[in-house]
Amino acid sequence: MSNTLARAYRGKRVVLIASQFHPSIGRALVRGATTVLSRAGVSRVRVRLLWVPGAFELPVIAARVARSRPQPHAVIALGALVRGDTPQYEVLAHAVANGLTRVAVETGVPVTFGVIVATTLAQAKARAGGSMGNRGAEAAEAALEVMRLTGV
């Protein structure tokens, strides 16, 4: 990232909200996101990390954070939903995605979706810093791009 672009993100406030339900995956997603933000020039002291029990709690905390003062420049939601023996993960995935979208639209704060929705735990791990990249890093990159596009 160029120095000019990195300077554009200095002083920005970003909140990471991470699900504790799959702790090793959550930690890997947080590492990916913080690495991207740091490389972009976002100071670590301007990045706030909040842990929530599970993915279902991400939208309510995102809404609270997005309406707080001072308002963050972006919110990055992180977590993993893994299929079990019931279709519950599909219901949760839709609820979380819709809830986070609603927060972004209603508050104007960029909210990005760093939630892995996977069929197996192995797939989730592969997308949390494994062979398929890091969804947390991707969500942070998306947040930076949305901030740039919206002039936040």
C-alpha cells in the first residue's frame, strides 16, 4: 500500500466485533483483520475489539457501536457458522447477514461481513487463515475500500 493511501486511514476508528463460539477461528479472523488495518495505516490504538458469545449477537452489538459517539468509521463483524445436524446455521446466517446489512444502511457506517458460513469445521479453518485465505483480512480490505469510496 502506498504511503499516500496509508496516510488516508490514519486517525480512522474501526471496531472489530468477533464471535467467541469457535475461538480459534475467531482469533485467526481478528489477526487477519488487524494485520490488514495496520498495514493500511490504521493505528492499533484506534482499533477496538469486542467479543460476543456467537454470530447471532453480531448485529445487535454492531448497531450499538455504529450509533455510539464518537461514531466509528467502520465496523467489521467476524465469526463462523458451521453446519450441524440441523438447518439452524442457515437460519442464523441469513439473520446475521440481514442484521448487519440493516445496521450499515440505517446508520451509514460501513459494516463488513467477515463471517464464514461453512459446511464443515475444516472448511471454516481453511477460510480463517488456512489454504483458502482469511475472511477477516478480506472483510478489513472491504471496510477500507468502502471508507475510501464513501469519503469516511
